[in-house]
Amino acid sequence: MSNMNDVSHLAGVSRGTVSNYINGLRVRPAAQKQIEKAIKELNYVPNAAARTLKTNRSNYVVLIIPMVNTPFFSELSYCMQLILKKSGYKMILCNSNNCPQEEIEYIQMAKKQKVAGIITMSYADIREIVPPDIPLVALENKVADFFPLIVSDNYQGGELAAAKLHVLGAGRLLFISKAPVKNVSLDREKGFKDYCNRNGVEYTRFVAKDKGNFTDDFQDFIKKNLVNKKFKYDGVFSDSDEYASDFWYLLLKQKIAVPEEVQIIGFDAAKIYPRQKIALSSIRQPITEIAKQAVLGLEKQLNNNSQKKLCQPLVLPVSFMQGQTTK
């Protein structure tokens, strides 16, 4: 059975360099390629149990997300797993089902298992249960001032959506969502409204009730705002691709042409599979960059044993993706 010395000899690097690579520490790109090639040729499998005893942590990273059955979280999980693997970590995917208690249970599990770190899109108050010495990166919502926070520029996304609709000829804009509008969605709506107010663009807000058949509220709103079989608004922005797609379908049911009569922009522009063509025009979050920066934030904590410092949020730019719902 091959060992670390065999890998070191075949790769032409020191045993310490191989150890650093296996433990997720940074090594020179050229050395990394040689080590990966040697590991593959030798079919070498690092002893994870031994490494856990030595470093007092495993090579597992827990990713906690609110749900898995949306294109955004599916793509985020996929990208995160690939980037963690390149850095020598294995990912444990935890679906909190938008339930704070489930998220808390996952955090407690991660502590007991001495995982290398946690990446979480947290909607629960977990500040009191996360020890300050455990590496953690927060996505979208702050956990504590000393943990890195990575967010997309949601305010910019709302502004960009309003500006696109305006430039493309829409003059009566509508923001739609489902109650309660909170967290990052508030920033998306605020950016949208601020652009409209600054540029004298007419806009209205409609939020469906939080219930199982909330799309009935969308349908009723559309019917109430038909004038001579024409929809009152010619531009629609939603804080979610999901709601924007629902609204698109309901407009088509009323024989309202999209984008000829009404243009629609959603938020996320995530793909279910890489070759998927964008159907809904949308504000694209930089999913790959979010994953890269999250893993980088973990590695910085793992490699730095000094006292934690206050972290400023890392805000990543968004972009517009043209689909079939804008002109």
C-alpha cells in the first residue's frame, strides 16, 4: 500500500509539501499538479482518521442551505463541492428546509464531529452556539462580526432590473414577491424602488400572501388589472426567478404576450444543468465566485490561529442575463 513518502518521491517534492496539500494548505501550482498526478498513479488514499487526530479536525466541510430544490441552491452546492474538492476537502450538504431548529441541529452536529469548517446561508440566530474558534463563512446573512460574510450586490441588482426595463421601453413597472419580503429581498426591492424614484418611473408593489396556493393571489391581481384585455403594467421585476416564472405563466394564460406587451425580469439566473438556455431574463448572481470566496474565507481561518478580527462583508457584483422575457 502506498504512503506519503511514495507520493513525495514520485512527485519530486518534499514530504512536507505533500502533507500541506493533503491537509488543504496552499502549495505551488506546479507542485500541486505533480502531487495530484502521483496520487492518481499510486492510488494513494490519505488516512483521514490519522489526519483528524493530528490536526484535531477532519477534512469535512458542512454546507448548510435553506433548500436544495431550486436551481440557485443546486448550482451553488455543485460549485461549492468542486472547489472544496480542489482544496482537499469533502462536503457534507445539509438542507435546513428553512427551519431554524434544523439548522441549529446541523451546527451542533458539526461541532461534535470536529469538521474543518462550516459554510452556511443562515436564517437562524446561531451566534450563541457557534464557538468563535470554529471556521465559519456566512452567505447572505451575517452570523457574527468576526465571521466572513459574502453577499451578492442585491441593491445593485434591483437597480439594474429597473434600469433595464426602463431602457427597454417599459414605463409602468411592477414589483412582485411573496410575503414576507425580508433579508436580501428587501435590498433587491429597495434598489428597484430607488431607481424608479430617481428617474420618475411609475411603479407599484404587489406581494402575495404566504400560503400554499399563493399564486392565486398573483392570478387575481392580474385579472383585476386588465383593461380591455391589456395588463396595466408593461414591466415586472421579482426578487426571485421562481415568482417571476409563475407570473410569466399566469400572464400567458390571460393571452398577454411576453415580452411584446409585458417584460419580466427575475433574480438569480441559475441553471439546472450547464447547457441550459436562459428562458427568463434575470439578474445573475456570481455563483462560482461566491463558492470560491467562501472556501477562501475558510482557508484563511484554518491557516491563521491568531485572534479573530472584525470582518467587513464581501459584496460581489451581479449582472443582467438576457432571456426571452425582455425585448
